[in-house]
Amino acid sequence: MNNATLLGIDHVVIAVNDLAVAAADYRALGFSVTPGGRHPGRATENALVVFADGAYLELITYHAPAPDERWWRTLQAAGSGFVDHALWPEDTLAALAAARARGLDALVGPVPGSRVRPDGQRIEWVSARATTPELPFLCADRTPRALRVPEGEARRHANGAQGIAELVVAVDALDAALARCRALLGPALPLVTAPPDAQGLQRAHYRLGAQRLQLVAPGPATAPGHALRERLHRRGPGPCALTLAAGGGTPRALDLAACHGAAITLA
């Protein structure tokens, strides 16, 4: 393993209008929810749903307007729901340098970040932020990861959720998104494309360990009013559906309103 290796999905971001209500609703769905804290210099506060595979859901809210931040703009324009996703590199600087060497200019960084937990512990990380929202951003820790991503009981959920099985990311144009993904991921990680389906949707996917990330785009044969076209118009590119591994039973879609606009399935 080299220090530019991408280890997996770090987290998926869900912007919500009321963090306390969202946390209560996720607990009622059988998730363990851990208070996260506030981000110095930003008007944000979060809570975490952490899984046994080390990935987590970030529920984030704003206590003041932040018109310079895309997550806030999406929340205001389209309501609660998925707004972003992050990959976990061995080393953000190395992964950023490798992607730029492959011609990717859609990452800004390194960007230092921090959060102060409710117990006063300050956590620090460094990220590389994507300027095109279908691309994940990169996030790696400066302080011990266990301070940012809790272990133990926080990772046990009454509903059986164990980790991220698949994240579906909506994109406007598959070919352009694939080119950027290839530059980010490197040639050693294959991207698998599929023929258009009956609705004309175009798909490709890649794997990071047990996690599958799928890109989906409307094709020329996709109807003008298709739900994916409407989603892209309303929220823009980015995560649109998440499947959580939960023991391999019959897939169960969770209530969309209780998930605050995030389409989540337990399988």
C-alpha cells in the first residue's frame, strides 16, 4: 500500500434543518447517533451514525446562513437530504498530488478542518475539496481517527446496520464523470460500465473493498420527466441513494421523511 491509496468511503453527508429532530428520528429508526460538535469558524454542527466498517453518516445543520457553502445552498433550495460524500485516503496530500499528476484539476486543497466535540476535545483533519459535486472529497485525520470516528458501542445499531454496501451518485454526464473519477482513483482501480437500462439510464461502478460506488446518469433515451432528471434539476449531482449492509435479509427501504430526505435501504 502506498500513501496515495484510497481506503474506502469515509462518510456521507446529509444536511438537515434541525439537528436535534434529525438525530431523534434516526434513533427511532434503530441507529445509534453520536453528538459530533461544532466546527470552529463555521456555522455548522453535526451528529454521526458510525458503522462497523469505519464509515459514517454525518448529519449536519447550519446555525446561520452560509451562502458561500454549496451544502447550505442546496439545503435552502431543495431541503434536507444528501449533499456530499468523502473518501478516506491514507494521506490526503499524497492522494491529491497523485490525482493532479493524472490531470485532475477539480480538487482544492489541502484544506485544514477541525471540530470541537461536546466534551471539549478538538479534532483535526485535512481535506481536498471537490469543485464538481459528483466527485467525492478526500478527508484524512491529523488527530487519531478514533477521536473523529467513535468506536465501540457507537458502531452498534438496533436495526442491524453494519456498514455501507453501496452508494449511488447521480451525475449529469457519465463520460465526463468517469474521466474525473479515473483521474482521482488511478489506473489500478477498475471502473466497470454497463449498457443503458430500459429507461436509458447509464451506469458505471467501482469498488473500494466491500463498498460499491455507482455512478448513474440520464442518457439520450431517458424520459424528460424521469425521477433522476428531476433530482439533478432540484439538487444537482451528488449522492442520491445509499444501501447499508444489515445481515443480508430482504431489502427494506427506510421512511424517506424520517431519514430527512436521504434514500436509505437496509439489506
